Amino acid sequence: MLHQIAALWAKYSYVFLQGLGGTMWYSLISVAFAVFFGTILAVMRLSRFKPFEWLVDGYLWIIRGTPILLQLYFFWLGVPKLLNLQIPEDVCIITALIVNASAYVCEVIRAGIQAVDYGQTEAAKSLGLSDFNAMTRIILPQAIKNILPALGNEFIVMVKQTSLASVFFLPELMTAQKTVQSATFLPLPAMIIAGLIYLFVTTVLTFGLQFFERMLHKSERSVA
Amino acid sequence: MNGASPNPQRVLIRVENLSKNFGKLQVLRDITESIHEGEVVSIIGPSGSGKSTFLRCLNLLERPSSGRVIFEDVDLSGRHVNVDKHRQKIGMVFQLFNVFPHLTVKQNITLAPTLEKKLPKDEADRRAEELLTRVGLSDKRDEYPGRLSGGQKQRLAIVRALAMEPDVILFDEPTSALDPEMVGEVLDVIKDLAETGMTIVIVTHEMGFAREVSDRVLFMDEGRIAEQGSPDDIFKNAQNPRTIEFLSKVL
Ligand SMILES: Nc1ncnc2c1ncn2[C@@H]1O[C@H](COP(=O)(O)OP(=O)(O)OP(=O)(O)O)[C@@H](O)[C@H]1O
Ligand SMILES: [Mg+2]
């Protein structure tokens, strides 16, 4: 078995690595857009404007209450039908990943904002700062310390979750693994290699994140 | 204040029939009161009597349930009023300081004037320096508040409010969270401020201070101003049994 794995790796490493590249790319772009939209959603949710609140709650309700695979199918098949448009498959899938991740990132950011002492908002308001300035200059810069580690976790979740894109044969690690399987009829070694790559990446990211968190706490001790 | 001497005839804040409920709990009951320019008004009273809530209604940090808060002839509680704009002229200092931990001492002071009054940065810096010197913090200008003592944080909070050149400053128990040895340094700053003619409304448990610096003392009880008068009226000659009872406990 070890021998088979080594042989497979020697011959197909570039397929796996390309797949990994796809996985990282999908994860990065999804999380990046999700941070953008998630922040807007979180701020909308925390505004005292009821229609915004209902809108965001409805969105969270749907996204968190349905399986992500269904959401991917919806964007892959349903949305192009509804809009009567030809949309590239990877755009559909990435959009679905963003829409899904935005919901979770929204919650992460909302929790981060709410963890900032309310006295900070009151002090900002008492100085006459507008809501926008209070949020961008006082609250978010402090919330970011709570938010960044949680976003790192979200990214690690995303690295694993993009494997669902293999259902639609988008070029990422799971798809690469399938490709090698069908080319070689060696399912187990291919799976093991893919598994080891995922483990390697998530482990490195987890350690990196822990290191980063320690740095944040250190700077916090000397500052706050 | 802009250097002009205060006109004690001028009403700066007028509160009319102010009531405030939190759910079923009525915290303020139909309060009508005026604060005049240059006046130093202390608010005393038992815990839970509504002192903080009253103070926070003055700059609309709490929205009145009914009644009006009129600041410089503008009804702040009215619709379509840009409260943020008017809050720039109503400073506030909190019990727990609420300094901004992610900004340096100097940035704490310059942030609001540069953002909201479009004061040029060098002008804002110059004024921050002046204010810091005034309260003995100029050597801390580039520190983060995490490195300051409680008394220093509160002095910073006071000059942060002053940097907006407010027409009145509201203090909510500014020394209650301080270690005893730091109370004096903060009270001294407030005293100096009172002497410059700044209009001050202060909720305090420091009876000696209230007696010494106030022009007028309001005693609050169960959501009302139960008694008021000069420091002598209240501390030597109180009429209301509730005032007498309260003072006998704290003095
Ligand atoms: N945001 C709020 N929601 C619900 N109840 C509140 C709120 N703020 C204050 N209260 C209640 O209103 C009453 C008056 O509170 P307030 O803080 O004005 O009293 P206080 O006179 O300042 O008391 P203390 O001397 O303890 O500071 C209290 O019973 C308090 O529990
Ligand atoms: Mg209080």
C-alpha cells in the first residue's frame, strides 16, 4: 500500500497540487467576499432599523436551516434557470459558497461587535460622532481582535467545505482525487493522499492561527 | 464657552415634563427643570432614584418616553433633529471613563474634532497638547490608555470632552470607580473647570464636593426632583424628610 501511494504521488503529484491550488483559491475568494458582505449584514442586523433586522434574520434563517449542498445545486441549476442566463459553473458555485459563508461570517462579526463594551459606543455618541464614524473608528477597530481568530476558523472550515464543489467537477482537491482514481483504478491510495494534503493544510493553518492569537493577546496586554 | 463670560439668565437646557419608562418600570416622572449658562448643578439621591437616567436624557443617550429636552432652543427629542450635531456641544464623562483603548492618549482627544468639526490635524494636535498640559498628562500623549491609572484615564476623558468645546459637560459619578487616592486629582480638574465658567451637571456621591462647588443641588428620589436649592439649603436646612433621611445616611 505504501508503495502504491508513493508511486501514485510520484506520477500524479501535479494533479493533486493543482487541485489544492483550486481549493485554496475557492476558499480565499469565498472568505474574502464573505467578510465584505458579512460585515455589511452584521451592521444592518445591529442597526435599530427593523426592516434590515428582518431581512438579515430571514437570510440567516434560510442559509443556516438548509444543507449547503442544496444551496450549491440551487445556484448551479436554479439561479441560471430563474434568471434565464448562461452562467459559468464556477461562478455559480463560488457565488453559492459566498452566500453561504456570508451568513456565518455575519454571525462572527456580529458577535465580535457585541463583545465591545457598550460604553465605547456611548462615549463615541456623546462626542457627537455619527453612527458611521462611531462604527468605523471606534467599534470595528476594537471588534477586529475578537473577529480575526474566528475568521481564521471560518477559513479552515471553508477549505474543507469547498470539497463539495467536486460534486460539480470544479477543479479542486477532491475532484483531483476523483480524477486520479478513475485514471488508475486505485481509489484508496488516491483518497489517502488527498486526506493527507487536507490534514497538512488544516494543521498548518490551525497552528498559524494559534500563533497569531497569541501575538494578538500579547499586544493586547501591553496596550489595553 | 469661547472665552465669553456666561450669562446666568440664559437657559441652556430646558427639560419639560420629562418621563422615562423601561418597560413597565417608570424611572423618571414628569420632571421639569432648567439648567442655566455657567451654572454648576449637582444631582444627589439614593441608588436607583433615576439620576443617571435623567443625566443621559439630557444628551439623548436615553430617549425620553414623553416630554421634551430643549438644548439651546432646539427640541432634541423632536423628529428630524440631527442629535449627533447637538451632542458635539454637550460633553459627557462616564463613571467607567470609556476612553478608547485602541487610540493613543492624544488620538483620543483629536479624533472627534478632526472627524466631526473638520479641524485641521495640526490645530487639533496643538489643542490636544494644551489640554493635556492643563491636566498634567502631556508626558503621556503617545501612550495607550491601558498604561494609565484610573485617575489619569478620567482626566483624559474630561479633556477628550473639552476638545469639542462643549457648552455644557455632564458628569455621571466621575470618581465612583476610582481608588480613593485618585479621587482628589479628578475633582480638582472638575473644580478648575467650574471656575472657568463651564456649565456643569454632575451626579455625585461626593457630598463635600457638591457642597463646595455647586451653585445648586438637586435631590432626586423615585424619579422626581424631590427637593432643590443652594448647597446650604440642602445640606444645612433640608425640608423634605426623604432628603433628611438620605443625608443622614451619607454624611
Ligand atoms: N437600560 C435600562 N433598562 C432597564 N432598566 C434600567 C435601565 N437603566 C436604568 N434602569 C433602571 O432605572 C432605575 C434608575 O436607574 P438609574 O441608573 O437612573 O439610577 P441612579 O439614580 O443613577 O442609581 P445609582 O446611584 O445606583 O447610579 C433603576 O431601577 C435601574 O435599574
Ligand atoms: Mg447612576
